Amino acid sequence: MSQTKHSSQKSHKRNNILFLLIFLFIASGVAYAFYYYLYAQYYESTDDAYVSQNIIYVTPQTSGVVKQIFVHKTQYVTKGQLLGRLDTRDANLSFEQAKSTLAQTVRKIKALHIQAKESKFNVALATLKMQKAEADFKRNQVLEKHHAIAINKFEHLEYAYKEARQNLQIMRQKHKAIQALIKDVNISKNPQVQNAILALKRSYLNLKRCNIYAPHSGIVTKKNFSIGENVSLQTTLLAIIPTNGFWVDANFKETQLRHIKVDQNVKLYSDLYGKNVVYHGKVVGISAGTGAVFSLLPPQNATGNWIKIVQRIPIRIALNAKELQKYPLHVGNSMVATIDIHKQNTAPLSKKKITKNKNLSTLLYKNAMQEATAMAHEIIRKNI
């Protein structure tokens, strides 16, 4: 009897546990249903998101040996700040040679202008001589018909006339040749002078480029040049990371993109500061392809061992500038991004035109050409 009672109690206890588990399962399902219909269906989230920024690589614009370095890694530099300097001796020699060549060319063209005047006088003189010889020949031609002049004297006059006529042609051709070289009245417009001016500008610009400046403000990183190193145009000296204009590339699964649109609000937090610091951003665009397509070895999906894998596509998210000033981020920081997809009346991601960042511009050596032009004009003025 006691054994039957004990078995009944055990069965009753088992049923209570089973009912409790069923209740918890149903409650969890109801709770998840409420969570999905009230919250989850209106948000898409991913932890595959990273901070990005325009990385500005500084390369020398002329080759040479590094003479001085004025920066180090992690240093903040301002736009136009001197970062380093190359040895200027070769560039100085080329510049001085270009100045001498320009002066010599100007004097040569000036001499041609003088020769042009002289050749014009020579043409006039040759014309007078030809006219005199022609007159003598024609006058004596009548006498020769009546045998009133010696035949050898008449032949001499005929030869002199032909010679004068040929000499006039030669003088005219020489004058044309000189005129072709100095077609432009203004010496500075002469092609030879223009070539010399261009050589001067190029040499002066190369001299200026021995000074290496920061094209943009930011933090120096990846500095890989040293004193005495011979650098070329292909050498990357360092990289500069601007301290503003960060964005986030969030890699969402393709199954999450259906309701994601431009200008939707995004909340983000980073592992750097934790969940207590929330960033606010907006969706601004979508990549043209998945990350796998642009990898070093893109997948060959036409092979026989193909396995279907849900791909991820980068979504670009703009961050709030004021929040970045308060809580700075670094390139490559991992983020968790959650997009609020309530807003559905904006353009699809593929139709959004991302405007160019107008802040990323540089005007290094902007005055070098003006300075070189002024020097060229001064050299021309002194040698005319």
C-alpha cells in the first residue's frame, strides 16, 4: 500500500514538472512573439561592423635622399606642416641650369630679332642691286642687237643680272627662315622660350618638392622612412589618419537587407567604450558587391563542390560628429550596429547618391608655379 502511494506521489511530481516545463516553453514562445512583433521585426542588428576612415598615404613627388625628418608615429600634424626634407643639391643644380638656359634662349631669340631686321635690309639692298643689274642688262640688250657692244661685255651684264636675281631670292629665303623663328613679336611667347620656361618651372617645382608637407591634418602612422634613405616616387613614406569624418562599414547578411533604406536611424556602440556610450548614425549607402567578391581569391561558385553560404554586404553608416569629438574612435574599432527600419519612405540603398567629401582636398605647392612664373618673367626682362 505504501509503495503504491509513493509511486503515485512520484508520478504527480513528474506531471507537475512536465506542466511547468510546458508552461515555461509556452511563456517563452509568447514572450518571444511579443518581442518580435513589438521590437525585433523593426530592427536589424549585426556585430560584424568596423570603423573606417580615409587613410592618406604620403609619397614623395620627387626622388632623393632623406636629409631631415620632423615627425614620429602617433604625432598629430596639421595641414601643410613640414614632415621631412630631401637633399636639395641636385635639385638646386637643375634649377640653376634651367635659369641659365632660359637666359641664353632669350638672348638667342633677341639676336634673331636683330638678324631679322638686318635680313630685311639685305633684301632691300639685294632688290636694288637686282633692279640695277636688270636695267643695265635690258639697256645693253638693245645695243647687242645692233652689234654696238662687245659680246663679252654683254654676257658679263647678263650674268650679273642673273646673279643679282638669284641673290635676291636667297636673301628673301633667309629672311623668311628668320621670320619663322621669331613669328611671335613678344619674346616670351616664342616656343623656344616657352620650353625653357617650362623647364624652369619643372626644376623649381622639383626643388620645392624636396620639402615634404602634410596634405591633410591628422595622426601620423606607418612611418617607414629614415635619414639617409634614397626614396623614389613609389615609396610610401607614412600615412595620416584624419581625426574627423569617420564612418562605420556594417556587414549585414543579405537576408537582412530587404527593409534597410537610406536615412534610417542607427544606434551603435563599440567595444572600446562599452554599451554605456551609444553613437547615433544614419544609413548612407550600400556596397556594390559582397566582401567575398572583392577578396584576393574570390569564390568560384561554378565549381562542383559549391556550398550555399549567406553572404554579407557592407552598409555605410555616417556617425554623429559631436559624439565622435566626445568619444573618439580609431580606424578598425569593432562596433555593434542596430538599424531602426520603421522608416520605409526613403530611397532604396542602391539609388542613393553618396556626395563627395569636400573636406578631403589639398593644395600643396600651390604657390610654386606662380613663383616660378614670376622668376621666368624677371629673367626674360633682364636679358631682352
